[in-house]
Amino acid sequence: MLPVIGDILPLALGVAISPIPIIAAILMLLSPKARVTSVGFLLGWVIGITAAVTAFTLLSSALPAEDPDASRPIRGAIQLLLGVILFVLAFGQWRKRPKAGEEPQLPKWMKAIDTISFPAAFGLGFLLSALNPKNFVMSAGAGTDIGGAELTVGSTVVVIAIYVILAASTVLVPVLGYLIAADAFRAPLDSLRGWLAAQNTVIMAVLLVVLGTSAIGKGIGSF
């Protein structure tokens, strides 16, 4: 189980460091309906991550069993494909980085966060976690690692739980912190939002290159 946990840690980190969901959560925490919308967003975020990684774990575990000492071409091909997709996404993020003196462009839907409802916040959290292309690819990679490890059901559940907690941590921590001590968290959250908005594309480009390299390395090692 421990080797699998080691394999999924970088992928969970890739989801956790995604700036857009963190900024969305912070904007909700700074909005008039902070407690309602932030909890809805957090629930959608956690459920979306869980659904995506569980689906890919089940798909991967359904592949034919292979000799652990033999090559694993199917798994290797999937990981190589994931690596290439991550490189393409990294290139796209790098091209969108703001030029010197240019204001960073954030999604237009963020302007409507002040008026968002609980169901809409939940749906947004689910969408950004389960169906966002970058997070989708990372969950696919984690599910491939977990499902291909032939763990017991109990161990599989534990590894998925660890992945979900780590991947959701950067939304989970600010939301819980705000619910416990709202006044103390307001100023730091506002500062963090500004920094993430400015560095969003660069952070994701670098992270995707690192994860893409890791996926390709694992794919090559499977042949």
C-alpha cells in the first residue's frame, strides 16, 4: 500500500495546488453568504474528487491481471498518454500567462460569486474537481495507480481517502478555518487571493510539466 501512496502523492498535490478552485473558495468566503456557499463548494469539491478517482480505480482494476514481473503495456500506454496530455495543458497555461504590467484574467463566472446559491456552489465545486480537464487527468493517473496495484478493498479505500483528503486540503483548510475564526482569516485570504490570481497560470504550467514528466517516466517503466 505504501508504494501506491507514494505514487499518488504528486497527483494529489497537483489537484490541491490548482489556483482557480482556491480563488473561487476564497471569493465565496469573502462574499455576503460566505458560510452557506463555501460549505456547498467544499462538499461539491470533495465529492467530485472522490467520484473521479473512484471511477478510474474501478476501471483500472477491471483490466486483465498481469504478472508483476512482466511488462504492463496497457497501463504504460495510459500513463504515457496522460503525460502527453499534461504537457499540452502545461503549454496552454504558459501561453496564457499575463505579460509584464498586464492584469491577470480570471474566469467571468467569478464575478457572480457574490450572488451564488448553495446548489450552484455545490455544482461549481463538483464541476471544477471532477470535470476540470487538469484535475480529471490527475484523477485518472491516481486511479490507474490505485486500481493497477491489486490492493485489498480495505487498502484501496484507505488510499483513495488519503488522495481525496490531500487533493481537497487547500479548499478544506480555508473553509474550516473561516468557519472557526472568520475575522482572523479575512485579511490573509484576501492577500492570498491576489497572489494566486497573478501567478495562476505560471504555477499550473510548472506543476503540469513536473506531473507530466512523472507520468511519462512511469509509463516508460511499465514496458
